[in-house]
Amino acid sequence: MARLLRWMFVALVALAAALLVGLVLFRFAPAPSTLMIGRWLTLQPVSRDWVPLREISPQLIRAVVAAEDQRFCQHRGVDWVELNAVLEDEDGPSRGASTLTMQTAKNVFLWPGRSYLRKALEIPLAMAIDVAWPKQRIMEVYLNVAEWGEGVFGAEAAAQLYFGKPAADLSAQEAARLAGALPNPILRNPARPSRSLVSAAGRVQRRVGQLGPLGDCAIPGR
């Protein structure tokens, strides 16, 4: 038992050290997602062109904040207001409460799928990311690792694939379609939107209009 505990302690220290190195490294270097790594290891194609945040349309930045995490500029990695509302739902959790920071933690450091263990790791890791990275870096990493189709990662690859243009030139409507596709990127095609995606994009555009300056922290130069 003592040997097992020692090995568990060593494993936890090694994991913590690896996460610390990742936090420092990916503060500056382009980060892959664990989904991308999984595809590389299984020799599946990956399309991703890393671009700095200043080369991504502010329309897309605002659309993603409006669609995924409207309190992104206010919370410290975890939106406790939304999380508590989900946990107190009498009918059981019917929606997620993952912030953009939590999704970045999952995409870069953890594994896909749903489990209580992953969520338990995701929350403190998101809080650590919020301390280690500025908001614009969090947004930059998120927009470069988000999945927008089978093997399609990042805003630049998505913009080129679906609209034949760089991410910097996305219109408000195109940005809303990309943001609306995020909950189900494999089945939702922003270039040929289904009725449900058109509806989702419309909701995103309305939320962008209501967002006001709450998304400014994620816009370069603001």
C-alpha cells in the first residue's frame, strides 16, 4: 500500500509539472488540441492554420462570446453564476455551463467526452489558465483549436473551407453561422446551413447586439 501511495504521489506531481509546463509553453507557442493529437497519432487528416488574434475578425470574436460565454470578460475562468444555476436545476442539468476558458482547458489539456473526473479537473485548470494567460490569449488559443468540422480546427481553416476567405474577412452573418455551429460542428455546415443552424445564427446575432462592451476584453486593441 505504501508503495502504491508513493507511485500515486509521483504520478500526481508529474501531472502537475506537465500542466505547469504546458501553461507556460502555450502562453506563447501555438497550442494543439488533444483531438488534433489523437488524429495525428491515428494518421487522420488535420486542417489547421494558426493565426494570431489580430488576424481573426472581431465579428467572430464577438459572436463566439455571445454564443458560448457572455460573461467571459467578467469571470475568472469559471462562471459560478451559470454553474450554480445548472446544479440547482430541479429537473437535473439540462445544459452545460462551460466557459470559453473551461473549453480551452478541455481542448488543450484534457480529453473529449463527458465525465465527472474530467469536469473536476477542468474547473481548477480553467482558473489556473485565467491567472496565467490574459483574456485575449485565451480567446486566441480557443479560436485556433476549436473544431469546426471533421478534422477542421481553428477559425482560419474553417473560414477558408466554408467561405473561401481568411478569418480576418468574415462578415457578421458568416461569424454568426460559425459560432452557431460550435455545439455540433460535425453535423452543422456553415456554408450550407440547415434550418436549425440558421435559427442558431439568428440568436447569436441578436445576442451580439445585446452584448455591448461586455466582449471588448477579447478584441485586440481594446
